Amino acid sequence: MSTKKLKELRKWFVRRMAAVSDLHLMSRFAMCPPNFKTKEENPLMPNPGQLRLYEYYKQFCKICDEWEVDTVLLAGDLVHGQNAKERGQGLMTTKSNEQIQIAKDVLNPLIKGRSSHWVSGSGYHNSVPGMSIEEDICTHMKEKGFDANWYGTVANLEVKPFGKIINLSHGGGKAMYYRETISAREILYGKAAQVNEKLPKIDMYVHGHWHWFNYMHQANVHHLQLPCWMAYEPITLYTQAYTRYQPDIGGCLILFDSEGRITVWHFCYDLPHISDFVREI
């Protein structure tokens, strides 16, 4: 055992943000609260894995309360939408109004009393022709008195009082295996755009979409890839790289100390297996 004395280090976090993405509410493989009923009083019953995911989410909301989070970043795919890409399979309901209602119920404890900043997710989840479900959810919350701010597909957000800029979007890009390469490439191209005076200096990128936690910190830029709140979904695309597409579950805190330095804390939870659990034969 080392004989060196332990030293207590203290750091004051002036700004405390939560960042979540990819709730995919109303998917059979995503979190779902118990006792949700349609307006006709039909219960939508979650399976045990969905209830487990929802318990994790409540734990994360409690962490946000304990840390007195002041701001929430929402990086898209809050609902599963009509899931046109998979022809609607895997849904608990296709009705947009029911998905909007459950999203309002679930997001309430996370964004209540805080400033929230929203960007849209994947088009095949977020919208049906002529509407954006996520924008409607944000509008509903704003009408109820929440400080909810909608930006569309991308937002460059300046964090006061430090002048740090966060680039918030759902993200994307095709990377079956080597996702870190795309993250590094985005950092490089961001620096090139800054030098060419096309973009301001971006201090941090925050994305979702890949259902995977990854955090890169270079000398003067951070890149955060957010986990999700959805178990493995048994579709052909994911089966092609089954081991790679096992998701990370949870959310992150983005903390700014008194010098404006950024610290990221991730809160990841055990993955429930709803469709691909081990079966005896």
C-alpha cells in the first residue's frame, strides 16, 4: 500500500448541465413508465426491461436534482415516431398525440425549473409529413410555462459567463464499427472552418444517434457522444453488427468550473436484454 498522503481536491462548478438523447419513447425496447393510458383508458403495458430502463431514468433525474442542474440539452429522438424506416414495427402506439403526451410526462421531472434546449432527431422518428413531433412537444412544454427552446436540426449555444460554444445536434454519419474516426474528423473540420472564418470556435460537440457513450478531449475541444435509453432493437441493420450495436444506457452531466474548464461525468447503467435475452434449449 502506498504511504503517500491522500489530498482532498475541491472544485467549484459554476454551471451544471445535463445532456440526454435517444429516449425513443413508445418503442417496445425503450423506457416506459407504468400505468400510462390512452384517452380511451386503454393501458399501454411496458415489459420488465422497459420498466428497468425507466427506473434508471428516474435515478438520473434524481442525480440532476442533487447536483442542482441549471440547464438540460436534448439531442433528439425523444420519441420513436411512426418509425417509417422499419415500416412501423416495434411500436407500442403509432398515434402522435399519445407519443407527445408520454414525452411530456417523462420529460417533466428532468426539465422542470431548468432551461432546456432542443434539437431534432432522425427524420424517420421525429416527423410525419407536414409536422415535427419533437417541436410539438417542445411547444407544448413552453405553453405550460417551461423554459423550453427549440432550434431545429443544429444549435451553437454560448455558455455564459465563459463564452464557451457548444455545438448541439443529433449527429449521424455511417460508421458500422470505427465511430471514433468520425468524431475525430468532425473536430478537425471544425478547426478548419474556424480558420476559414466560416464558424466560430466550437469548444464542445454534443451528439446522440449512435446509442453509444464516447468522450474525447483534445487540447482545446471536447466531443461528447451521448448514451441512450433504449435496449438493443432487433432489426436487420443492427444484426449485421450485433456485437457493436449493443447500446450504452444513461445520460451525462457537463460541468463548468470557475475557470470555465469543462468536466464530463457519465452515468451509465446495466443493459437490459428485451429481445436478445439468453434462452435455454
